[in-house]
Amino acid sequence: MGRLVRRRLLQAIPLILGVIVLNFGLIQLAPGTMLDVVTSEQQISDPAQIERLRALYGMDQPPIVQLGKYILSVIQLDFGYSYRHNDEVLSVIAQHLPGTLILMFAAMSIAIVVGVSAGIVAAAKLNMAWDAIISLAVVFFFAAPTFWLGIMLTIVFSVQLGWLPIGGMFTIGADFGPLGWLWDLIRHLILPATSLGLFYAAIYARVARASVLEVARLDFVRTARAKGLSGSRVLIAHVVRNALLPVVTMFGLQLSTVLGGSVVIEAVFSWPGIGSLMVDAVMSRNYPVVLGVFVLSAVVVVFANLLVDLAYYKLDPRIKEKA
Amino acid sequence: MKTISRRTTLLAALATTALTLLAPMGATAQEDPQPSRTLLATWGGFEPQAVFVPAGGGGSPEFTSTKILEPMLEADDELNFEPVLATAVTPSEDFMSYTITIREGVTWHDGTPFTTDDVVFNAMEYWKGVVASAAFQFLTGAEATGENEVTLTFSQPTPEFFLKSALVRVLVIPKHIYEGTEFATNEANNAPIGTGPFVFEEWVRGSHIEYSKNENYWADGQPYADGLIIRYWRDPSSRTAAFEAGEVDIGVYNPIPAADIDRLGAMDEFATSTGGYLTSAWASTIEFNSRNPIVSEVPVRQAIMHAIDKAFIADVIYSGKAVPGTSFVSSSNSKFYSDDVPQYAYDPELAAQMLDEAGYPVGDDGTRFSIELVAAGWFEENAQIGQYVKQALGDIGIEANLNVPDRPSSFRTIYGEYAYDIALSNHSAPAELVPVQTNFVTTSGILKGVPFRNASGYSNPELDAIVENLTSETDEAVRAELAHEMQTILAEDLPITILVEHTSTTVASADVKGYDHLANILANSWAGLWIDESE
């Protein structure tokens, strides 16, 4: 397993480098620069001051030099300085990262638990009422835009019923103590995580249903039944374990898209995460932050895929044998 | 038939009399400001780039910084000047100098006393050097001439309304924090220290900014609210839900969609108000690039204005939350607005005829000429106006290639590269025309790369002279006449004009009090806002 981890980490280096080079190039191609935004917002018209700012941001050097310097800085874990925030990029990202990680973790937990359970139930009750209900729900949550679902859930649970807060991560200015703090966070998290998670739950439900049905037809399952095992034991111990492999693959692939999906949910629920930071950074051409977030996303995806590989290692004995 | 007894009549009369006497008392009691809980606010825009942007930075940092930092004066809803950090601003007889008397006993939030040194520093280093307001262009010196007095001297006569308007807009920053530093990157911009009613506490980016009450505020009993929290939702519908769930007390600058403004406004729990935008009227503008030989021709511009139905833009695109523009100056500007200028009624046939006469007949391909139409991407309505104008111009045979760049690209396209023939943009103008509004049309306003200046390249010596006179003329009646002359020239030449004036609306819970008389609700300190918790 150690070799697998080392190999994956080594493979991550060219990947992250590629992400930096590609995104740096894309940023250079975008019309308008950070200097345009800064001089516009600050109403700076003095050419000397503009040149001073250009030098301050390192924009007076050729792009290739800027890129080289940036890569060298990243190797030293220096992601640059966000002049818009008056702070180090790493610090700015660190302020937003916990919000996004919490939201991603909660949403994916909902997606996996709800989606996989629904898929298994639908497969187990094939062509029965439960299957039809779950299939209908899957189509609905897959088709419903997450921002619309978020607003609808808000109207029902916050406006009409008044059960849950409407936005933010915590009750501002409140001091509830450690347990109260956690409960406050959970209350704020329920609606955004559900809005985001149900879309992915719909995908997992479809994958899990199809996978369970496929595995249920295999010979070893028939053998397990022939041995006299109960239906539920066959389903849980033999079918589901093997049917989970595509779900795990899907999980790894979707972690990066959840990061993208959180942009919309953060806007609806005023959730202070990476998504809103990214939108602001792109709109203000705040390159250091944009690149920092891209690199971070690449690292998240690399680690997510590493986790998926490790999960495969545990779930599928054949991979363990190959390793 | 049931008859009414004498006793019933007497009781009814007594009750009516008692109610008549009690009602005003009740109303008065209700309107007396009371200390109240923390005020929860939002606004119809995005989060600021910094809590305070020394050079301005637009409405968002203006909203967040003016609760902490204060100006010398403020304007009321009749454009009278009220004292804030200055208790008096007195011109000399020749208007070549002004004496500012500063308020005594004011301290910065870190406990440092506010002194005349702060005012001298602000005048010379900040107002003149960084804000670069035209009112301070001719400022030659600032000197403490008494314990609480500072005298500003100018190289030419400076009109009183002109200077006082500037003193309403510029904030006073602490010398001991900013002296010797790069203002734009000073760390205090994200945690300002001011003299205002609220003290900065925390900024959770993507969520909210929290302020606490300034217990040492100079105005007795104020601020009434125990604190202030400005919350941000990117999605306007989420703001509507926040209002309905009671998570926001007040929102300024159209915080929710137009349909929701009408719906909430009809409910007893909410109040809507269009007051508070007197000195910051927003408008959608159309600007013709004088560098293009075709649209630089005045008859072509006039024809195009006849082809655009401004009422349609106001009614359909803005859902009635706008009114057609009639001059270069907004109609809300009671000081300088005049509609006694040439008007261009919607008449596409006349427009087509004028283009024929100007030498641009419809060609074989069905068009007269083509233009680059740029709609600035900072308001989504601009894109819709762009679509409409493209169609309207198409109806009279002008092919318009519409481009809606995002915000940074719009700055570059319109104000940096002048890469447009017709631009659809916006401006927000204070009551005083110089310099914010005149910068759009004067020759000195042509500053490549600087937004919200003269991008059309229009240069008219007659107009420049009028603006110069506006800068130095001290008789307000003469200034109003000069402003009228300016509007007439601009209505004829049409380098830039207003398509529609936005009707900005404040939405608030019915129990929020103290905001409906303000001239500029966004830039007010909100010391006088409170929540009636008796209901």
C-alpha cells in the first residue's frame, strides 16, 4: 500500500505543474487584468502610479518569467499576495477552506448515504412501488437546478416553518459553548448540504441500483443463495459490497465537481467558502488567488483519487493481490 | 330599524375625542428613538473589495466604511448641510479660504483624540492627494488656526455648495494610522479605525461584516442600535427569503427583485421607500464614441435617440422601477436639473428620415451602417438594454454588434481601449455636478484607462468654459443657470445622456425607524436608525 501512495503522490507533481501552467496561460488570455480592476476601482489615473502598481504586482515582467517565479514560490508553499484582500493568498484561502470542506463533507455524506440506500432499495424492490417512487425522485433531484432546490427548501423550512436559518455558517455574534456551537453549525448546514447533496444522491442512486442489479445476476450470488443464506444477508454481505465499486469510482470523480457546485450553493446560502472567493477572484482578475484556488483544487482531486484507490484496495481483493 | 341612543352617541363622541387626542401621543411615543437591538442589514450589490477603499471604490465599500469613518458634513433631504465632524464651515468674503471648526471631544475608536492635525493631514494628504476631488484641486494650504479651527486656502474662489458637497463625500481618516503609508494597501482598510457610531469587529468574507456600538460616540444616545451586521447574499431571491424569515431588518439599493419589492411592500410587516437616494442617483446612460466618424455626427446621434423607446426600457427591463431620462442630469437633482432642453421622443420613422437626410440611406444589404454596441457587464440589466437597443437600431437599418463583456473587460473596452461605437453604461451622481458628472463630458475628463470619465472623446471649448465657471462661480443662482446651459449643449450634442433614471428602493421591516429622511442612505452613518421593539 505504501508503494501505491508513493506512486500516486509522485504522479501528482506533474499534474499540479500542468494545472499551474495551463491556468496561468488561460488567465493571460482573458481580457482585462488585475491592474485594470485596481486602477478602475481606485480611480487611479497617474501613469507613474500605474507603473508602480504594475511593478508591485510583478506584471512588468514577461509572462514566462512571471510563471517561473510563481512555480518557484509554490514549491516553497508561497502562493503570493492578494492585494485585493491585503493578505497572503494562503491565508485568504485558509479563511474560506473550512467552510467549503465542511459543506463538501456534509453534502457528499448525504449523497452517499441517501443515494446508495435508495439505489439498493430500488434494486431490491425492482418493478415495485418503491422502485417507481425512488426512480421518480431520482429524476426530479437530478433535473432540479441546485439553486432552485436551495431556494425552495429555504422557503419551506426557513420562511414558512421557521425551523432552520436562512444563510451563513453560524449565528452571528452568538456564544453557545462547544456543543451549542456544533449544533448551530449543523442547523446552518442542513439546507445547503441537502440542496447540494440531493443532486449527487440522485446520481449515486442510479449507479447503485444498476450496479446491484448487475451483481445480483452473477454466479457467486446464486451460489450464496443456494447455500441457504437469507436474502438480506446475500444482499448486504455479497451483492452490496461488490456493487459499491462503481459508486466509489464515481465519488472520486465527483469531488472536484462538488467544489464547483458549491459556488452556486454558497451564493444562495451566503456560505463563506471557496466558491464565493473564486467568483470574486475571477471577476476582479485576482490572479494570485485564482491560481491558488486552482492548485488547491488539484491537490484536493489528487488526494480524493488517492483515497478512492485506497478504498478500492480495501474493497477489491484482486487489486490487493496485484499490488 | 335600529336606533342609536343618546348614551351610545355620547360614548362614541367621547371615544372619538379620546382617540383623536391619544393618537398623536401614541405616534410621537412610537417615533421617539429608542435604544434597540443590533440592526441586520443587506444591500443589492456584492461584497466590497475592502471595508474601506481610500480612493472611493464604489458603492459597496462606501456602504461598509461610512458606518466607521465620518465626513465633515452631511446633507439632508433638502440639500442643507448638517454638521458631523465639522460644527461649522465658514467661507471668507472672497471665497478664497474656508474656516472649519471641528467638533470637540471626539476620539478615534482606538482612543486617540481627533484633532486639527487630523484635518490638516486629511486635507493635504488624503482629500487633495488621493481622493483628488475637484473641490480640492485649487487647495493650496491647510493650517490649524486655532485649537479647534483649520483654515483651508485656495488659489481661486471656491463656491460654498461645491466645497461643502465635497466635504460630505470625503471621509476623515486617522493621521496616526495612515501617515507615511501607502493608503491603498494600508492594513487598516480592512479593519478601519474611525470616529463613527460603529466600531469594526469582524469580516467573515462571503458572509457578513459585524460592527459593535461605539460607546464613546460624540452624539448623545447614538447610535441607537446595539450593533450592526451587514450580510451578503449573491442571490437576490435569497435576500427576499431572509426578509420574510426575519433575518434581515433593512436592505438598501434594491436588495430584492422588483416583483418582490412590490409584494413585500404590500405587506404590513414591511415598508418600502424610494427616499434616501437624493445625492446618489443611479442612471443608465448611452454614450457615443466621437472617434467613430459616423456616430460622431450630431444628426446621427439625434436620430438614434429617436429610435430608442426609453419608456419601454423603464417599464419592461426595469419593471417600472425606473423613469425615462430627460437630461444629462437626473431629475432628482433639485439643485441643477432642467428639462428645458431638447427632447427626443420615440419616433422610429423620424429617426429613419433623419438618417436618410444625414446621408446614410438603407443599402442593398438592408442596412445603413454597422456599429459596435458595448453593454457594460456590471449590471445585468445593461445586457437586456443592449438586446433592446440592438433591435431598435436594427428596426431603422443600423446593424449593431452587441458585446457584453464582464466587469474588468468592460472597464478596459469602454474606458481603456475605447473599443466601442455606442456604450451602454451607468453613472451615479451626487447633487454637485463638478467633478463627478462633468468629468464625463469635459476635455480634461478624457483620461484613458480611468473609468467613469469622458470615454466618448467629446471636446467642446464652450462646455469646458462653462464647467470652469461652475468651479469658481460663488453665486448659486448663476451656477444653476450655468448648469442649465451645460445641459442644453449636451442635449444637442449628445456625447452621453441618460436613458433611464433608476428608482432605487429601500426595503425594511416596518419596525425599523429613522431612515426615511436621509439624503444618502448608503453613505449615512446609520447612527439614527433604530428598531421599534415595542410592537
